[in-house]
Amino acid sequence: MEGVGAGLLVEELGLLRWLRQYVRLRWLAVVVVLLGTLVARFALGVGVPLLPVMSVTAAIACYNAIFTIWQQRHKRYDGAGAWKPVARARWDRRFAFAQVVADLMALTLLLHFIGGIETPFFLFYLLHVGFGSIMLSRRDAYMLTGLAIVLFLLLVVTEFLGWLPHVHLEGFVSPGLYRERAYVASVLGCFVATLVISSVGATTGVAQLRHQWERQARARERELEAIKETLAELDRMRDFFLGLASHDLKTPLAVVSNYLQTILDGFAGEVNEKQRRWMERANVRILELIRLINDFLDISQLAPERILAEMRPTALSDAVQRSVEEVRPRAEEKGITLRLELPPQLPPVRAADRRLQQVITNLLDNAIKCSPRQGQVMLEVRELRDGVQVDVLDAGPSIPVHYMPHVFEDYFQVQRKEFVPGAGLGLSIARKIVEAHGGEIWVESPCFEEGGGSRFSFTLQITRWGG
């Protein structure tokens, strides 16, 4: 069977489209035949036999309905018991072959009742042979061409010899034309030559197109293989970088931070106020760098299934308190006041505890970065009907409107006059974690009546464990 190979999928998708178009055109043909018969009989006075023509047209409509239903039932590739592509291709071509054969036989019968060789509508054989040449293999197309020639020859010869009664259309052509040797011979000769030339030309063109499809499909396969190899290499490089970042960058920084904290706690001797201030600032910067490394590590490891595996009933208030304590040094460095509004009794939420704290910390850290010195950041937790909502408000400048759709994208940072450290990953990580929890996250800016400020909010569901 031609076309089975690299270009199979492209070719068969084209065949399916042609089959659908062919069925639609058959419905159109049914309507045209009905209208044409009525117009010829009652408007032009041509003696078209209504009952036979209507009967053949009804038969065409019936088998077209069967073909339509059959095609709908076999249109899916996937699912239980789905066919392999090669088997599906074979079935589709047989289905197309059966449709064209049915049409050729119906057309021959219809031609018999509307004048046989005396009517120009035998040219419709060309239409069906053309569709067959496009949809089918070269062998099948030649078989259909031969069938069309044989059917028309049988019709013309049997009527010429009187074996089949000729139906003459009164008022259309002169009677007896179907028995004039010169006319019959010239029409048959032109008909056969036209069908053969059309079939050869169409099948040759389609074969070239199929060959081109196969070459393009093979080229795409090679491109996809190259892309897969490139992606695999990038994955290996990423894993190497993550291991390097985790071991050779993060670990030494954590050690330095611990040393600084040991000195600040007085275990290495007394520290004066000026030394304490500078070491605290240095420690804050080191912690920021560690968080940045953690963000790079997290952005590639936030698979929803991993987060789902960590979920359990979690006390939101505990996560909030830990996040506040984590960002407090950075807030104090800028003189920012942290306000916390937390209901006394909160139901547990369904969450991964470590990831939930990471979301709150990222939002608070973002608010601290964007707030002016001596400003204020507020964290508010509210209980909803079937969940909780966490709001983090800052008093910094509002986010420009054209930046709003991109706030939660990877590596995106709002351009501000004052430099804001970071890689633009905190908010995107928060979004991925919240969405993995089945919650929503959004931003409103400005959020104050006098203008300015931003409110970052997210929701979580209250756990129903055991309920």
C-alpha cells in the first residue's frame, strides 16, 4: 500500500479530510439533482421521469447517511481497541474506494433515466475519478477509472443495441441521437481518452505530493530527534548546574552565615554595636543569596505531583509565624514595620507545610523589597466559607498596568527607579505552588484609595480530611 511509512500520518490526515469533504459534496449533489429535476420538468418542459430519478436520488441519500454514520463511528485513533495507523490507513482507503464505486454505479443508473449518452451529465464521471485519484493509491485509482469506462460503455452499448430501453428526454435533444454511430463513437472516444489522461495525470501529481510529504515527514523526524537530543543534553547540564549550585555554592554560604550568626550571638567574644550592625547586614545579604540559589533550585523542581505528595492538614498560623520571623531581619534593615492580622482560631488547610511557608515568605519578601524605608507591610489572614485567604499589602509604588499580566511570570521584574535585588522568581514560584494546591493567586495595584501600594492575595481550601 502506497504511503505507508514516514509520511503516513500526514497522508492519512489528508485522506480523512477528503473523505469528510466527499460526504458533504454528496449531500450537495442530492439537493442539486432534486432541484435540477424539478426545474427541468416543470420550468423548462423537459420530459424527465420523476419517479425513477427521485428513487435513485433517495438511494444516494440513504447510502450517504450510512457512510456518514459509519465514518463517525470509526473516526477516533485512540481509545480502547484503537487500530494501529497502518490498519487504520487500509480501512480508510477501502472505505473511500467503496464510496466511489457506489457513486459510479448510482451515476450510471441515473444517467440511464436522464438520456444516457444524450445528456452531458456523464462528465460527472470525471469528478468521481478525480476524487478517487486524490484519495486512493495509483492502483485503486486506475481500477476506478476502468470501472467508470466499463459502466458507461455498457450503458451506451446496451442502449445502442436495444438491449436496454433508452429513455429519451423530450424537449432536450433530437430523438435517435443515441443511435447515431458517429456521435456515439466520438463521445465514447473522447470520454475514454479524457478519463485515462485525467486519471494518469492526477495520480502522478498525487504520487509526487505523497513523496514530498514523506520526505518532509522524515526531515521533521530527524529534526525532532535532534531536538530531543538537545533537550536531553540541556537536562543533563541543568542537573549538573543544580548539583553545583547546591553543593559548591549554597553549602559554603550557609557555613559563612552560621559563622556570622555565631559571632553575633557572642560565642567568639564581645561584639560592639558598629561591628554588630555591619555583620548583621552581611548576614542578611548572604541569606538573600542563599534564597536566590534556593529559588533557582525550586523553579525546576516544582512538579505538581511532588507538591501533592507532601500535602497534609497544616496549621496556617504556624506557617505565617515562621515566615514573619524569617523576613523580620530584612524588614528591620529597612526600618519596615510588619503588621500581622491573624484570627485566633483557624481551621487547618490542605497544604504542603514547607511550600506554604515558602509562598508566604516570598510574598512578604517581595513586599519588603518594594516598600519604601520606614514603611509598613501588612499580612492579613481571613477565613472564607470553604477556605482561607491570605493578603500581603505593601505601601510601595503601584505596579504599572502594562506589567500586571506578567507579574507572576518566570524571571519577570517590574522596572523601578530604586534597584530591587532578586532574579524575578519569587512570585512565579508562589504562583506554581498555590496552583498546585488548587488555589488562586492574584494582585491588585493600586490598592489604596489615595493611590499606590499593592495587594498580593491567594486562597487555599480548608482540609476535609476524614470528613
